[in-house]
Amino acid sequence: MTYDELIETISLIVENEKIQKNGLTLTYELNERNHKTLHEQLFYKSNPPDATFIPVNEFDVELGGILVKFVKETPQPVE
């Protein structure tokens, strides 16, 4: 998922009057690479360019009154 895809998805939800948004939380589980890339993009959109980015396994953003939670996918053990 890219930042643009996220904004497009949230926009569709916000514009749809049939979707109840009060208390709505979306959770996305992303693979490690996509999780870090999106986290970095969102971090630098809301922080100064000289801020230090520190990746975490889970982060939240609020867009259009909707809480969006991003979780880094945990690899499943191979049996």
C-alpha cells in the first residue's frame, strides 16, 4: 500500500454516507518492506525533514476522522 492508495481508500470511505465512521478503526497488516516505506512517508509528511525516523512495528494515523492502524506482518513459522 502506498500513501496515495491509502488516501484514495480513506477518501472513498469518508465520502460514502452509508459507512458509519464514528469509532471506525481500520487495521492494515503490511509486509516489512511496505510497512517501513509507508511509515516513513507518513512520518515525513508530519515532521520536519531533519527529524529522525525510527521504525516501529505498529503505528496509527488519523485521516478524515478515521483511525488507521498499521501493523508489521509477523512471519509465520515454517513447520
